[in-house]
Amino acid sequence: MQKYEAAMDKGLEGVVACSTSVSSIVDATLLYRGFAIEDLAKNSSFEEVIFLLWNNKLPNKEELQSLQQNLLSNMSFSDKEILQLKTLPIKGVHPMAWLRTAVSVLSLLDLKSQSTKKEDQLFIRNSLTGKMLSLVALLNCIREGRDLLPIQKEYSMAWNFLNSLQGKEPTDEQVKVFDTCLILHADHSLNCSTFTARVTASSLSDIYSSIVSAIGALKGPLHGGANEEVLKTLKEIGSTKNVEPWLQNSLKNKYKIMGFGHRVYKNGDPRAKILKSMSKSLCEKSGDSNLFEMSNLLEELMKKEKNILPNVDFYSATVYNSLGILSDLFTPIFAASRVSGWLAHVLEQWEQNRIYRPKGQWKGKINQLWKPFDQR
Ligand code: COA
């Protein structure tokens, strides 16, 4: 018998796959370039966080303004892009599948998509980061038979996104809440989709291919797709009195409770704490606290029964719902924020590239011999 090396843990738990200085989880908190997520969520803006992730420093006023204007101009599409994007099927199509294909379409229309020149790659990075939020708004507009509203350069990306999504100007509070959500989702060390983006980049494929792969990975319910599932769960439960029997039944059947658990945080996800307080205040203000109360009770019971705590997806669902956003757009919005982190990682990967090529521990037969049909 062949001797095998020890198998890695399933799911690569604890395996160090690369070195990175984009973001990290240190003790119980998340750091972007060394800055705590709580600090950034309270004091920063999404555009400033993007600058930080891409440049490894906070911007001065001029640098921030310049990036903001650049990203805002990239939030608009050319007529050719709109024409092609409008031909994509939308009926019965999940928005994440649409987004994945839409990014591919943009790559076909970008004559520099295969360029290996750094200046072209930086151009694509900025362009994709602006366009991803607008793609989500565009999809909603196509579904509602409206056009995207023109970008207003004196406002933020969050403001412009909500403006087009809703077809009317958002309030300051809505913009602040949404901007904070974008900050919280922007990066998260070597999560599944970021690793996917880096793996694709490691073969020296192009930026668009890395982002398309990452969108595909984020789509799954064990990753970004969980936020949409959380709202489905809460709607299925219906009221606080149903939470306990629903949970008992789900645990008895070994169902995974969406929005709970994490590979790295075992004492709670710092982003969930920030989102919880936003969810509470938004639900109270709306006069309908039912979803928040159900969430809170589910959290208490999950802690008691399994000692498993909420992750970023749990309270983001009720926050987005309070902003009037449809649940099938929750994961695309996650992608439109996370693209900033994916792109920081792709470029970092290329600075220190070696193709990813792990081994699989063989557990099948060996020494098999081909036989003709009559001997099988
Ligand atoms: N509901 C119920 N049980 C859960 C759970 C959840 N959400 N998350 C973890 N567990 C349990 C597992 O069943 C397992 O129990 P066991 O040892 O008795 O089999 C144990 O906790 C360890 O979980 P495991 O799935 O091995 O953790 P992981 O590190 O592989 O996976 C997640 C992490 C996030 C994928 C997992 O917690 C999960 O599926 N959560 C729900 C989906 C979700 O919210 N994803 C978004 C992540 S940000």
C-alpha cells in the first residue's frame, strides 16, 4: 500500500494558504489594514475604506475626493453596456447568477480586459468597483421597468445606489446605515470567495475572471447567500411564539440555521454586534419590531442550545429589509461591497504570485486495469 501524508483538516481549517496584509482577524475583531472594524464603521465612509484597502493608508482630503469622483464616474454605464446588459434573461433568474453573468458581459466589452499592464489593471479595479453597485441597481430598475437615475457627483456611492434602487432620494439615515453596511462587508481575510478570487488570479487569469469566480463562491448559502436565507427563515417562523418550536424542530433535523456560526469567530462576529444595534433601532423606528424580536430570541436560544452566535449575515438581513431592499438583492449587495476587498487581494496575489496547487489525499483504488466490455 502507498503511504499517504497526513490529510489536511476538512475545509482547510487552520491552514495558512498565503500571507496577506489586507485584512485580518486578530483575537475577536476584524482589522482592515490594521484598523479595527468598529472604528471604521463609526468614523469612516465606504469610499475611504476602499482607499485604505487599496493603498494601505488612510487618504488625505484630496486623495479621498479624487477616488470618490473616480468611483462615481465608474458607476455609469455606456449605452453599449446598457444595451447588452438589458438582453440578459431576468425572469426566474437569481440576481447573483445575473450579476455573475453581467460582470462577464462587461469583460467582453472591455478591450483591455486581458491586459497585464498595471495601469490597465488599476483602471479595471476602479471601474468594476463603481459598476458592481450600479449593476445591482440596474437589475432592480430593469425588473421594475425603469432607467437608472443619473449619478450625482456631490453625493456618495451609497446615496447614488439607493437613489437609483428606490427611484427616489434616500434620507440621510438610510445613506448612513447603508454606507456602514458597505464598510462592514468590504473585506474579511481569506474567506471562501476571497480565496476563490486569489486562486483564479494565481493562474494569471484576468481580473474579471477572478471576480466572476468570487461571485460564484459568494452566492452559496454557506457563505454570502446566507443573508437572503435569514429573511426567508424569519418570515417562515412568523412570530416570536413560533421561534422556540421552530428552532427545536430544525435542530432535531440537523438543519443549519442561516446567519449563525463561523469558522473563525467562536465568541461572536464583531460585525454582527454593530448590525444588531442598527437593526434594533431601524425596526423600532419603523414601528414594526417583530422581525427584530424574533431575531433576538433566535439568537438567545441558539446560544443556549448550541452556543453558536450570529454572523454578519444574520442582522444584515433585517437591516436591509428595513431599508426596503428586496431579499434577493441582499447577496448581490454583499458582492458589490466585497468586490473592493477581492480586488485588493487579487492585486496582492500578483505581487507575490505562485499558482495554488494543493494535493488531495487519495482514497480510491489503485492499480486498476482497463478491460474490454465483455470482461467488466
Ligand atoms: N446551525 C446549526 N448548527 C451549526 C451551525 C448553524 N448555523 N453552524 C455550525 N453548526 C454546528 C455544526 O452542525 C457542527 O456541529 P457538529 O460538530 O455537531 O456536527 C458544528 O457547529 C461546527 O460547524 P461546522 O459546519 O463544522 O463549521 P464550519 O466552520 O465548517 O462552517 C459555517 C462555518 C459558517 C459555514 C457554518 O457555521 C454554517 O453553515 N452556518 C450557516 C450558514 C451561514 O450563516 N453562513 C454565513 C457565514 S458568514
